[in-house]
Amino acid sequence: MLWVAGGAVPRQANCARPKTEIVERPTSFALRRTELRQLEKIAWKPGRGCGQVENSQIRDILVSSNAAGRRATAVLRKSRVERALAMNIRSSFFSGTNLDNFATSGALRFRARAAIPGGAHTYAKGDDQYPLLAPGFIARGLGCHVWDVDGNEFIEYGMGLRAVSLGHGFPAVVKAAVGQMSQGTNFTRPSALEVECAERLIELVPAAEMAKFTKDGSTATTAAIRLARAYTGRDMIALCSDQPFFSYDDWAICTTPMNAGVPRAMAELTQGFRYNDLSSAEALFARYPGRVAALILEAEKEVPPTPGYLATLRKLCHRNGALLIIDEMITGFRWPGCSAQSHHGIEADLSTFGKAMGNGIAISALLGRREIMELGGLNHDRDRVFLLSTTHGAETHALAAALAVMNTYRDEPVIETLHRQGSRLKAGIENSTQRRGLTRYFKLAGRTSNMVYACCDRDGVPSQTFRTLFLQETIRRGLLAPSLVTSYSHTNDDIDRTIEAIDGALAVYQKALEDGPEAHLIGRPVAPVFRRRATSTSAGTPRTKVRG
Ligand SMILES: Cc1ncc(COP(=O)(O)O)c(C=O)c1O
């Protein structure tokens, strides 16, 4: 979708139409002047001077000008990119902006959209999650700093969707992974590293007796679900409906509004229960007696478990013949003791780890009790479970990276630092929101090692528009902060610069509460990942309802 903006002043009946300019530069690189003029005609909204053009309309125009095929594959000539840029830069838009040059990102964005569905390989990293004025592509990172393809530098707080807890390019991890790469990464028989890494992980997680590796979190949680089904001989599973994501696989995606391509029958087998609400889980077991194989949840998210909740939930599962699966994808290597299980003193039957375990290198794991995990092995007479057997699951460089991560956590105060720097950041931000009277509108949540924030409008209601404005203003000030997740590499200086930048962004937020966010936001607001249609901006209704 392309946003076309006209003059900032509302159009008077007799005033000349302001010159229309393409705000979202990247797509305009692909357009000729004649095509631009056609788009302006479609986008022009009398009295507002701006509007949206659908992708299909852009496509129609390109096709009708007989250029579509060439555009889709062409490497744009430099002169053309420069002309397009010159045509689209409107300096008044960017006055007061520190970071405003996203030209190379813009050019790449066009090529990305032509070559990759959605323009990115992870939805949460996609364009629709960021304001128009944002770095589209990151070239490199070091510690907690990243540089985009235009050379802009940011202090970052997304940390690769929380996959990087030590910092980008962390020397000990790089050394271990590169060293192993030069020795070969994938052999015809297992490597000794598989054994060493499994043993170290089992030591770290008290309830775990066996481990199996794979490459991403989704595959690990899906394996846990399959194992639970095989172990209990039951089909139905239940996931915590207050937590957004467990896997890209059908059993989990069937519960979201983005469920196209998932057989409807899947939705019958996945039920929901509420976090910190035992009666919701009890009602589930009462409704489906003898049918639920497992409950899966993150032990803690934005709010901690109420005292006794996890232990009672575990008992409830076992009393009803079901397993308890704890997904530690985010909590693993971030919570004290390296897992939420250790921190809350709960023993899961199965648990899953990933993300920070490889500090950005793809490695994840399924851990669990021996008698369950063995169903994927050779020491039993029951039907065998096809458990996480993949070509790439135990690549040696990733295992070496995971060992280097575990060594660093053992030898250095990593988790303490994540919390300490998060606390410093939290104190600074709360000071700013209090001083500016914004405590009702900008709120922090979660443990200090893993903070998120909520942006609310004038009525105190969560608002995508205000979130986009906050992102835009923090990006302008050199932050990339879709969340406020700290790493071992965030120094006091980084945190203090961040607090200052956020205070500046909150000053704009304050003004926007008075005169409306539209006066400050360039382009469209961000949209939820899980929405039924690309063109919609709301989340829609999930298929799975929580009953009871
Ligand atoms: C709690 C949780 N579980 C599972 C996953 C899936 O992990 P991956 O994206 O590595 O497949 C995620 C990813 O964000 C997650 O947050």
C-alpha cells in the first residue's frame, strides 16, 4: 500500500490543489511521472489532501503502462533512483529531524516487496510494524548498536525479537561459532557437541532429563505438542489465550485471525485458557474430560504468576491426565536462573527454549522428562514418535554458539545486568512520564529484563496511531525500540541517551494528545501482525474462544 500526501493545510473550496507528493518514497522509485499523476488522482481526497492507494491499484497502473514485468525484476538504474528521491523529498516534513535519510532502505524496500511476500522474512520485522519514517534494513550491529543501510546508527531495544541477549557480534559467541564453522558444520553422523550441549542444558533446567535440538522455537513447541499427544493418547491441546505466539504451525495459528490455509478441523483441537485464572483451566478439563493432552503457556509474561498459580495448574493438569508444557522462548536466558521454571520453582513436563540460547544464531531445544522424551527414542516398545529429526537441527557452529552463551551466563553477571540496565531505563522513563503528566498514556510493563510499553490515546485506550508516533519520534532520535528489551551490552551511557531520546519523543506525544496525533504522524499507523486482511488495521476475532 502506498500513502500519498498532499498539502498539510486542509483544502479550501477555492484554493488551488496543493502539489501532491509521495510520502512513502520506496514505492515511488518504481513509478514514472505519468504513473505518479495517475496515483495522485486516485489518492486525492478533497478537503484532506491525502489518502491511501491500494497495492492492486498500483499494480493496475503499472500493468496498464506496460511496465510491470520489467519493474518486478529490474535492478533500478541509479539515476532513476536519485531522480525519484529528489522528487519526493519534502524538507518541511523532516524539520527538527535528526535521522531522516532512509534512501537506500527505500530502494531496497521496493525490491524486497517484489521478491519476498510482505517484504520481510518475519512478519514482526515487516514494514507494517513500523512508521513510514523508519530504517527498512539493518546492515550491521555491534553490542546494542545497529546501523541501517543508509548508515544511520541506532541504539536498539528489539534485539532480534529477543534472540540477542548478550549483544550483536558478541566476541565469545562469534569466536566459538566461526571456529567451529571452519571445522565443518554438518556431518553424516552426530558430533560430540550434541552430547555436550544437551548435558549442559539439562544441568541448567532442573526438571529436564533429556534434550533435543532444532533450529527455531516454532518447531520445538510443535514437537512438544506432538510428544504430549503421543504420550497421553489424546488429540486436544490448550494454549494460554492471553499470550500471543507459540508457533507458526497449524495447531497454534488456527487460533489467530490470520488462519487462512489452516484446515478448520484444527481449530476444534486447540482450546484456550486464561492466564492466572485457574477456574478457566478447570472449566476446560470439565468440558473436555479425558481429551486434553497438554496445556502450554509461558510461565510469566507482562504480569507475574499469582502465588501458587503455576504449582496448582501443574497439579490440575496431572489430575486430569494432561501434561504441562512451559514455553521458555522469551523467559529462557532472561529470567533469574536462566528460566522462568527455575525462578518460580515449577517443574514442567516438557519445556522449550530458543531465541537467546544462541545469541542470534539459530538453535532451539525441546527438554523434558525422560519417560516422555524417550518416545522419540529407541528405549521403548510403544509406537515411535517422529521427534525433531531434521537435516540442520544440530549444526555444530550453532551448538558451539549455545555452549559459548551458556559459559558466558555461568561466568559473568548477564541476567543481573539485563535487569539492572532495564531498571535504570524504567526509572528514567517513569520520571519523564510523571513530569509530563503522561502516566495514563504511556505505560511500561513486564520484567525489567524484558519490558514492553503501551501507548494510549486521549481516552486512555491503547492506540496504534500513538504507538506509531512514539516509534517515529524515537527513531528520529536514534532509537529502534519496538520493545524495551535490554542486553548485556547496554551501557549506562546507552541507557541515559535512551532516556533523553524518549523524553524528547514523549514531548511530541504530549503535544499530540492536545492537538491530535495526525498533526505529528507521517503516514499510516502500524497494524497488528495477526489480522485477517493485509489492508485492515484491526486484529479481527480469533477463532478459538476461551470457554468457562
Ligand atoms: C513464546 C514464544 N514461543 C515460540 C515462539 C516461536 O519461535 P520462533 O519464531 O523461533 O519459531 C516465539 C516467537 O516469537 C515466542 O515468543
